[in-house]
Amino acid sequence: MTLAQLGAEVIRVDPVGGGSDHLRWPLAPGGSSLYWSSLNKGKRSVAVDMRSDEGRELVTALIAAPGSDRGVLIDNVVGRRWMANEALTQHRSDLVHVRVQGYPDGRPAVDYTVNAEVGIPQITGPEEGGTPVNHVLPAWDLVTGLSVSTAVLAALHDRMRSGDGAFVEIALADVALAGVANLGWLSESADRGQERLRHGNHVYGSFGVDFACADGERVMVVALTEGQWTALKSVTGTGAVFDALEASLAADLTLEAERYRLRETIAAVLRPWFVARQGKQVRDELDAARVLWGRYQGMADVVAAHEDGAHPVLETLEVENGDTLISGRSPMRWDGEHGNAGEPVILGQDTEEVLADVLGLGQEQIGRLRSRGVIDGP
């Protein structure tokens, strides 16, 4: 999807009838998968029976099609000998081939399993909690997808200079391990010889926590820098209180680590200011003081804001069965503008056109393939 939104022609190949994600939740009222439709917008969709010899030959021909902008494959297959890199490079030696794996040895994994294994659920959730707390965002899937895009672009750049192809393997488990390691979290655990304690909604290593306003609205307030800390003290009128606190505890709250150490005390001092004000007043005063903060919202609030034109990165699209889809444009703004999100597709809708355009098959050949069930489309 990322590559398609950057202008690449992306041909997605699915088995006839769709893969396991074709009807994955969430579903629209008409039954179409909002998940599948959104992630595959902007692509051309081909449905091929890859269990048949003819189907495998078609897919191999698409992969190895001639042209400087072709010969690029992204897959996540395991155990298909005909799609092994050494088999495919027999058809095109400069193939750029990026393979996504669960584990480096080819065993399966998904975001939720690797996230559990790198320790994040153990440090997520309320302080008093004892069981692991999963989060619903598949962050490692998102990072892996961007890593795939980076690998493709880097390999294409190298092919333009050297003429060489590339075989790049990216394991989801490695993405997660590298992520937590690069944040310093594994080193911290090794140095301390124990897990980091849970801190609820507190930001680790600095000051940041949520506050309730008089009307029940909640805001997240963060002070990572000395300037942000000064702004927060100023708007809440608590400067003198914190000066006295520093003197009595021999603390220096201009230091991030000290604000973290005294986070509960700081939150207790600040809490009455928020409780005494309605949410709108809190928002207006925090904005005026240039405090770093965010409002807790439900997704219904985001939808309402989008419908009022507040989020240019979002676009409402029509999909099959009369359903609508709120999907994302590329977050990259070129000369200040987002590109189009990409048109939603129907499974197999481009099969015949792709076989004609890319492989030069005639209508009679395509008709025979369809009649034998090798290909499918609407």
C-alpha cells in the first residue's frame, strides 16, 4: 500500500476465492472487509489458482516480466519451491525479491505473538495488574510494512546503479526485537536484572500522565523538556509550590529524571487545577500556554471531525455492495499536499487486464484459463 501510494503499480496476486484475510474484520454492513479494502486500495487485483501448474506459470511470468520497472516481488510464502528465490532468478537474474517471514527460520508468527515475546505486555497496563496486557495496535506489522518499502526502494536504487538484483528477508520477530533493543529497553533489563515496573499511564523516564477535567473529559499532559515543564507550571500557577517542593526534597525538577521520580507528587499538585475547569477551558488555556498535551477521544470523535473536514490525510471511499470506507492517504505531503488514498478494488477485478497488458495474452487464451478455473474475477 505504501509503495502504491508513492506511485508504484502494485499487482496483488490472491488465490481464487481470496486468501484468509479477504473477509477479515471489521466488516462493512454490506459484508465487505474494511480491513482488506483499505489495505489493498490503489493496487491491481489478480486471482489465480496457484495450486495448478498453469497458475504457477502465470505468476512466475508476472514476477519475471521484462522491463526496468518490473521484476519486483514482495511475498510472505513458506514452503513453495517454485517461489524460492533461486528458482525465480532462473527466469530473471536481476529480480528484487523481498520476503516477509514470521521468524527468520520460516516458522509462522503474527504481531500479537511476537509482541508478547519481546516483553511489552509485561510492562503495559495498571501498576496493580498482574497479568500481561495486550494492546490492540499491530505496531510491528506497520513497522514491518514500512521496512519492506524501504528494502524495495533501496534494492531498486542498487539495481539501477549495478544491474544486480537482491533477495531480502525480513522477519516480523526481528523487527520487534530490533525495535525494543534500539529503544534501550533490553539493555535496561540486562543492567537491572529485572523487568521494568508498570506505571499505568505515566510516561516512562519523564513526566506525562492523564488528568480528568470537571466535566469528565480527560487530557494527556507531557513535559519532556524544561520549556514544556515551565509552560505547565505557568498555566497551572503552581510555580511557587514546586519551588518549595524542590527545596524540601533537594530535587531539581528541570531535570527529566527528577520529574519522573516525583511523578506522583507532581500529578497530585497539578490535579486540582484540571478538576476545577471544564474541558474546553482546559484545552484553551493549555493551548495558549503552549503546553504539550492531547485530548482523549473515541474513534467516533475522529470520524465526526473527519466529516467536518478536519483531517486531510483521511478520505472517504466507496467500496463494493454500496459500503463506504474511511481510509488514509499517504501521510507524506509532497509540496504541501497529500496524494489520493487509492481506489478500492474487488478481488480479481484486474486479472484479465493484467494478463493482457503484462504478459500479452489474447482474449482466447484468457478465456480458456477462466473456463478451466485457473483465473477468476468479477
